[in-house]
Amino acid sequence: MEKHLQHPVFKALANIAKKHNIEAYVIGGYVRDIFLQRPSKDIDIVVLGNGIEFAELAGAQLKAKVAVFKNFGTAMLKLQDLEIEFVGARKESYRSDSRKPIVENGTISDDQLRRDFTINALAISLNEANYGALIDPFNGVEDLYNQLIKTPLDPELTFSDDPLRMMRAIRFASQLNFKIDEPALKAISKQKNRIAIVSKERITDELNKIILSPKPSLGFNYLFDTGLLKLIFPQMANLYGVEVIKGKGHKDNFYHTLQVLDNICETTNDLWLRWAAILHDIAKPATKRFEEGHGWTFHGHEDKGARMVPQIFAQLKLPLNEKMKYVQKLVQLHLRPIVLAQEVVTDSAVRRLLFDAGEDIESLMLLCNADVTTKNEYKVKKYRNNFELVKQKLKDVEERDKIRNWQPPITGNDIMKIFGLGAGKEVGIIKNAIREAILEGDITNTYDDALQFMLLKAKELGLSPVTH
Ligand code: CTP
């Protein structure tokens, strides 16, 4: 493995280890990522002794500032673009009510044994006797080749020691397209309730990593099948299932949502657009009705869904900022291009869509494309063709009318000035009427047209311009 320790920092650390007679190893994700050919900037060093003292020796030698985390017994230094973390080898047991470990000094094998997965328990020696040797007591390399997430210890112990590892197992499986070893999977199902002691932020961090993986349905299927999803994000688990009345069923909205999510991942790496895919049908269970003679309907699920977004973001400790508003807007509008694509596409409908979606129109079109999951090839073709038509119209209308991020040519202030009005109902009525007339295409999007139209409208309201 020596050829993988090209960076001079490894030799420097090896010299410190030799000089002070302390054993040191590179361990964890950095070693795993060598095998996965994913160059990494985070290096974890484990020493048989005091990690903080070793870090301070390293800091002095490398002329780098050391950050010490006394409570965790770790220390970190930054060197160019590398982040190097030091810890003493541990032999740990965890308390059942918290994730904070009780630490004892251990050997390198003790330390490897207490790590989460065999693929994360690989170490490379920095010691003179066997510099560069791979130390792999739990066959982590074999599991990497077999694409298997497996725990070094009995999985029940590994997960009850630190329940966040249940999320990590699923996250690694999703990121790497690995399988979770059967006993480990059973242990997650059994211990799922222990997730309650993990902070929401940590859970959501892992959830976001699953969402950002190439095919998130892999992770979500594991979350659902183990029962974790119901605990951490019940609204999504509720999408599961098909009800049948009088021989009529509806599609399973959980698997549909996963399909939409996988679809959108082929066109975007944006976390929030991916969230919009997850949430686009979130209100279907709450709005589901069986209507005689018609079948299943989900009227208003886009409105109710948009209203559910802030509460879901708060519950998952996602940011309650413009990202949330973006997701909310996409959920609200997700049916609009489809409806458009089913009908004759009029200019005014396109103008309205552009006005409502503003700068998020491209995201909305991507979401709608991803939302086409029917197996009926004829329908897929029809939708895709119509979408192309809508896209072309959007382009034409945008070029002509510049509706995106549009402000009507006459502002509320203008109206107040022209008619000598204070802020009030009439200003809103006139403003709305101008906007509607432009969106409908009754008048052009110009000041002169808007002024003429406004004077007429004002007359109807019994208003006349004040002369200055
Ligand atoms: N680890 C663990 N249990 C945890 C978290 C981490 O055993 N709950 C160990 C693993 O050996 C892991 C190492 O600590 O490889 C470093 O953890 P971390 O930096 O969180 O993850 P990486 O494995 O480096 O992977 P990534 O950077 O993708 O999160």
C-alpha cells in the first residue's frame, strides 16, 4: 500500500511515530477510498496512546495549528487542503441512553473492532517495521469487492452502540450501490427504535446524503423495509400502499415517488430539486377520495402538499429559508405543465405559468418530466411531445413578452400618484386588473397600453386622474 502514501505528510507522521516510539496508523474512510479510487482529503490517524499529544507533536513539526476537542479525545490539523484528525486507539462501550462513548486505551485491533463497518475498519501502518502494510482483520477488502456493508462485531452490538450507524449503513449502501449484509439488515429492523436517541440533525445529514446518491431509491427502499422511514419521516412512509374499491386501485405513491426521484437524479444534482421530487405528491394520502363513477382522485394535493412543506422542513431540521420556499413553489406548481401539455397550449396559459414559476421554470419542467412514470409507451411519447411543445411556447412567449421575473409596467405607487389615492383596496383592484389583462393577452406588456387600460378601468370605479 506504500504507493498510496505519496503525500509527504505520511512520512512526516511516520518519523514522529518512530522518534517517540508510538504506533500510528491511517484508518477508516481514507483507506476505504483508496480502494474505491475516490481521492479523499480527510485523513484519520489512530495512535496507540494519546491522540491529542501526538497531534501536538505533528503540529509542531509541520508548523500547523492544532484544534483540540478534549471531550472527544481528538485533535485536528489542517495542512494545505488536507484535514488530518488524530485519535488514540479505543476500546469502547457505549451507554444505552446516549451516543457518547466511554473511552479506554486499546490496541489497533480493539480500535478496528469498534468501528462501524468492515470497509471502514481498514488500516495502513505508518510504523517502521511494516510501513505501508494493510491491516485488515475483518476482510474489509473482500467486502469492498463483494459490495457488502457488514459490521466487524455482531451487528446488534454495533448498532446499539451507536444507532446513527443504521443510517450510515443505508447511506453507504445507497452511495456505493452496495448490499447490506443480511444479519446487519435484520439487526437494523430489530433496533430501529434506538434511532430516537440520535439528533434530528445527524439523521437528516445522512438522509440528505442518501438523497444526493446516484440512485436514492436504493437507500429509501432500505429505510422503508427496515421500518426506519416510518420513524424518521412518517409522511413519506404513508405514501406506501394501494387501496382497491370496486375493483379499482390507484398507483402506489411511495414507489411512484421513488421513481420520480430516481428520474430527476439523472438530470440534476441539486439537493432541493431532489427534495421537491420527494415531496411533490406528499399530500396524496391526505386528499385521497373514491368518487362513484369516477374512481380515485387526489384533488388539491398540490395545495395541501405545499402547505405541508414548512412543517416537514421544521420536523426534519431542514432550513426554513428560500430553499424551503423553492421546494414549496415546485410542489405547488407541479401539475401545471402536465395540465398544459394535455390541452391545447394557449399563449395566455403559458404566460401565466411563466409568471407563477418565474426563474424556477426550468426546475419545474425538469420535475414534470421526471413525474411521467407511466409504463404505457404511447402515453409517455404523447406527454414528452407535448412537453416539447410547451417548452417551445415558453421560449417564444418569454422572448416576446418577457414575463419571467416580470413586474407590471405600472406600479402601485404610480396608481396612487395618478389618482391621488392613499394605499387601499382600489389600488389593488387596478393593479390586479392590469396584470390579468397582460397575462390574458388583452393588452401588450407596455406602459402605454397599460396606462390606457388603467384609465378605462379606473373610470368604471368612478376614479379620475388628478391634474398637477
Ligand atoms: N465511524 C464509526 N461509527 C460512526 C462514525 C464513524 O465507526 N458512527 C468510523 C469509521 O471507521 C469511519 C471513520 O470513523 O470510517 C470516519 O468517519 P466519518 O469521517 O464520519 O466518515 P467516513 O467513513 O470518512 O465517510 P464519509 O466521509 O463519506 O462520511
